Amino acid sequence: MTLNELKAALSGHEDKSLSLELPDGQKVPAHYHVTEVGYVRKEFIDCGGKVRVEGKCTLQIWVADDIDHRVSVGKFLQILEHGAPVIPTWELPVALEYEHPVISHFPVLEVVNLADSVTLKTETIHTDCLAKDVCGVDPQGGCDPNSGCC
């Protein structure tokens, strides 16, 4: 989900509470804080030799001891706007950065609007070969040892 899609899905629900759901169905404790809005740019070369560039917006989530703290949808939207100076485009995919149990990135998958609350559901990310055609990766995931890749 991009930042634009996220903002559009949250718009009009500013007074509702906002919960965060991890891919395993667990909820981030309701007293979380959004401590960073960041832009992460990754430049790399894949195993087939192609140079690639990708970017994403990360929202760092931190849970403190102040158990009465809550982030409403309206406050969340204000936090996103506060991060605008470091975001080059609102078409970036967005991910939550959360310590579960190690620091991990969870892309935002969907927004679920209920009568009195909104939930951001997340998904996991996985590794992959980005040069399957060059590496001769077959449907079972094996690669041609003579391809010059990995």
C-alpha cells in the first residue's frame, strides 16, 4: 500500500482509534508511539547483474511504559504530514518498523474500517531471486549452476 492509498483510506475517520495488526494476527499494544517517519532508499545489484533502486516509507513504532497513550487516526495523519519534508513522493510503499522480537519491517497490506476503530493490517516480506530469467530458475526454485548467477 502506498502512502497516498493509506492517507485516502484513513481520511474521514480522524476521530477513530487506530490499531496495528502484525502478520501473525497479534496486535501492537494500543499505547504505541510513532517515533519516526522515514524514507529508505536501497540501491543494489541483483544476482543477474542488474542495478536496482527502490524506496519505501517506514514508520517506526515504539511501545513505551505510558499505557494511557493512544494514537487516533487524526493524530496518525498529522504524523504522516509532519514527515513530508523527507518523503520524496507519496507513491512510496509504506511499512511499519517494529521490534517483534527483533526490528522488522512489515508492509502495510490493508486498512480495515470498523464502526469505532480502524486497523492497519500488515504482511511479511520475503527474499526472492529478482533475476530468475537470467539465472535459469525453474518452477521448483532451483537455478542453473552454469548461469553465472549466485
